[in-house]
Amino acid sequence: MPKRGIVASLLTAAGLVLLLSFKTPTQTSPTADGLDVGQRSTPEPARSNTAPSSRADSPTALPTATPTPQTASDTVTGPVIPTRFGNIQLKVTFSDGKIADVTALQLPNDRPRSAYISSVVAPFLRQEALQAQSAQIDLLSGATYTSEAYAESLQAVLDQNHG
Amino acid sequence: MADPRVPTGGSVRRVRVEHIMGTAIGIDLRDPFVAGSIFDEVFTYLRGVDERFSSYRPESQINRLGRGELEVGDCSPDVRQVLALCEELRVATGGSFDARAMQPDGHLDPTGVVKGWAVEQAGWMLAAAGARNFTINAGGDVVARGSPQAGRSWRIGIRHPVWRDRVAAVLEVGDGAIATSGTYERGTHIGAPSTGRSAGNFLSLTVVGPSLTYADAYATAAFAMGGGGPAWVASQPGYGGFAVTTDRRTVWTPVAWDLRAAPTS
């Protein structure tokens, strides 16, 4: 890895923190088993639809959950997406077929710095995911690294949920 | 509800993301019959390009060329091709895209063209392996082919340069490329070569067209041009521009306008 690549990544993360520190007054704290980025509680999930965690680039990563009609709230757990900063895994709650909430089960938190960045970035990413849903996009021009993995995890959830 | 394992073009999604050339490069492949080994081949190729063109590795061909240890004629064919592209783009953009002037000391740095060019080559590798429906997203520079699923095009959001939780626009693209230059991805890293100052008219400028090599270079050049950037993009056959101004208005050229997605919910 070229030095400049690492520096650029750090700068991107630092820039994100600088930007987000103005946007996310409410910060959560990292915990041993991950980070709850939801700013409100999950609205009474009617059932849980948990898929096995796996790398998304292997054939075994094909959606295996049985698609269910989205008439009530529903919770789906995405695969673990590895990034160079750590793993990302999301849980998405649907209500009437729409994303009601996004919770990160895993975000990079191996080092205090990463944990701090995650705690600041995660609420913002959740908001971005909710916004992306309303725009119904496949991909984003101008995405950063961690948000891309987050989007990937989210997409995997959406794919398995909608067949 | 279709069984996702039944290969009905586009219903199966395979994704891999790797960090190369200082950015995240993600491939989203929707063709189930294409062997998964193509991911290894493409990422190995991209890492090789990074090594040959890296300006941080003293022994890269680009740095040996800069030190006069290597003649252009002795470089590998892809290095010669990129150098020729740099010169072509310098002329085409009236000097706004200049691989030499982008560096403070004036040394040759084709980095600005290498990423777009390499990702476009990666797209051809996927196509040669039989892929018809895929995207490659290299830090926001996108190559798209085919469709994500039957009956619709790829919907590509352009991140808003100010409100990061919003998209400034959504474009619907089948076969095409999108590149965005702006002040937001890596800080203010794009300056007008002639002045060294940041271009002032736009917060971000997106170019869409058939080739990522040119879309990427055109976005860089048009952003540096300032107010005349979108009109210049519109003068390039087949290419369209979309920009967000510093006062947060949007500017479209006809080719980009024709690709805009209808607003949803």
C-alpha cells in the first residue's frame, strides 16, 4: 500500500469527522459487542429473518433467506463486510416494506481512534442509508471507503429482503 | 418471488471491494455464469497498474522516467499509452488537464488519468470474460454496463457536496461512465493549474459519457475551468455535465439532463 493511500484514507476519515461533528450532536459510545447507531428503538419487530454471515464475493453469499411479504415490521441481518478498518455488519428493520431503521451490529472499533470515528460516523451513515432508500440508487458517485462497505452491507440486506 | 439462485440475468449479485490506488474499488457483478475468478484477475491487474504508475514507489516506471533513467520508448506499452493520453488530454482541455502542471515542481504525474483509464480497462476485462451487467465504482468514479435487473437501468446517485445525507441528482445509466470532481472527496485537492488556487464556481462537477478515461479527465479539467466548465463538457460529443454551484444551484448540460431520473417519493 503506497504511503499516500494510507494518508488519504486518514484524511478522508478525519475530514468526515470534522464535517460530521457539526451534524451529529448525539453520539453513541462503542460497546464490546458493537455499536448501536439507531437513535430510536426498534419498533416491535414481528419476526426475525437472520441470514448467515459470509463474504459477498463468494457464491455462498447468494441470498438464502426466504423472502417474506413486507406487511408488518421485519428485521434482517446483513452479511459481515470486511474493510481495512474493520468489519461492518448491519441490521435493518423494515416497516411496510420501507426501511424503518438501520442498526450497525459491527463497525470498526478495534482501536480507540476507529471507535471514535465509528461513533461519530455511524449515525450519519444511517441517515444517508435512509436517504438513499428514498432515492432508490444502486451506487453513489463520490462515496468514501467505509460508507461504501456500509452501503454494500445495506444492499445485501435489501437484496435478500426483496428477493 | 424468483429464486435468486436461478440465473435470470441480473438477479444474482456478487460484490467485492478492495483498496487500491488510494481509494476503494468495488465491483458489482450481476451475471451468474461469469466465473468468480474474474474478480481475482481484475484486482490483480489493478494492483499491477498501481505499481507501474505509482509516484510513491521510487522504482516505478513513472519515477524512473522522471529521473531520466528511462526513455519513453523503453516503458511498458500501458505506460506509453497513458503518457500519450495525458498529452491528448492536455491539448483537448486547453491545458486545464496537464499531467505535469498538476505537481508543484512540474514533474510528470499521470495519476489524474491512470485511475479512470485503469478502471475502464478493468471494465473491458469483465466484458471479455462474458460479463454484460456490472458496475465498477472506484471512489465514486463509475463504469456501468447493462442493467442491475431486467427492465431498468443503473440508478447512480450523485452525492450532494454540502448535505452528505442527500444526493444532488440521480442519473439512470445503462452503458456509460460517471466521474465527479469536487471539493468534498479529499478536501480541496483540485486547483486550476494556471493559478494553483481552487476553482471557485462549483462545489462539484460530474461528467457522464461513454468512456471513464475521458469522463474522469473532463471532470477534473471542467472543474478547474470554473464557470465555463459545463459548457466545455457539452462541447465534447457524447458527454454531459452536472454541477452544483457554490450557491447550491444545479447546472445541467443536455446529455446529462436526458439521463436524469424522475424524482421519487
